[in-house]
Amino acid sequence: KFSIVTALFYAIGLGLGVSLIFSLLKRFSSLVTLILITLLLYFALPALQGNFIYNRTKIDVPNNYFELFEFFNNQDKKTRIANLPQGWNWGWSIYRWGYSGSGFLWYGIPQPIMDRAFDVWGKTNENYYWEMSYAIYSENFQIIDTLMDKYQINWVILDKNIVSYLNNQEYIYLQKTEEYLDRSDRFELIKTFKANDSKVRDIKVYSVRLRNESSNFQQILAGE
């Protein structure tokens, strides 16, 4: 909050200090100028090397995510995606390869994604998250089929890099969800994106066979 005011006073103080130095050392003005320029370059060197952002906050995104982006950029933009597993109910996700935050897929994928990051704090908007969570954690996977039709979801992204820090059984639920998607006739595995790094897990993309696919992007359900 006070950074702008602080920077202003620093600038004023620096200007007055340089002016005072020049007035006291008029005979050595050229030397003083050289020293000041050298000091400015020395202290500004980290900025000139691209260190405005702390290097520990920078993470290399695995290559299979860019392949995923390219895939969806060639698909119908008016289709909808469900990404699994869903992250923490507060809207944060942790990835095995180091990223944690509210998500990033939508920066590379043009289609709308049914992610928790877009519905938090809205009682009428969060139904999908809780319905999907119930279907997975109660192992009533048939409910997932209903949710696909209810929310007109055309694609499922199953990213096995997402981990849960609240549920120790998350891996088991993820494995069972994957097994259901693989055996259900409502889902078709379209592509598996593998990473160059052995520590990064695969990303699977399924297409959804909707029973009552709407020709419109928005749909109003009777009785909802």
C-alpha cells in the first residue's frame, strides 16, 4: 500500500543527494557521474537479468499440456469440458510437478471448463462441483453420466497430475474414476498426452456421448 509513496520519497531523496554531491564536488563532476552510473548499473543488474519475478515462483509447464492446448484449439469452441479430478472446494489445485493455484488450463484452451475456480462463493453455481464430488467419492459413477447430460458436457479431461491434500484416498478414487470412464459406453478415449518427463503423469481426453445433445450453447432444463 505504501510502495508508491516510498518510491516517490526515495526518488526525491536520491535527486537531492546527487545534487548535493555535485555541488560539493564540482571539480570532480565527471568522476562522480561515472561512479553514479556504475553504481546504478550494479544495483540494477538483477533487473536487467530478468529477475523482476522471483525465480522460485517460475515453473516450467510440461510439454503434454501444450499438446493438450493444441488439441482443443482444433475442436469446436462451443463445446464444454469437465476437468477431473476436481481440486479443493476452495478453488485451489496442486499439481505433482510443482504448480499450485486456481488453475491455468483456460489460458490455453478456448472452450469453457467446468472448474471450481469459476463458481466459488455462488450457492446456485456450485451445484455441479458438489454433485460431481458426491458421484466420485460415493463411487456412484453412474451419476456422472447424468451430469454430462444435465450440464451438456462434451469432453472430459482426466489429469492424473492433480493431487488432493485433504483426502488421502484421492488416488484410489481417481483410479476408480478412470476405470469407469474406460469401460463406460458413454465415454470414448480420444487421446492420451504423455510428457517427456517421467515424473509427469499422463493426461487423458474423453469425448462424451450425450443422450440429448442441445444444438444451443445454453440449455434450460425443465424443473431445475
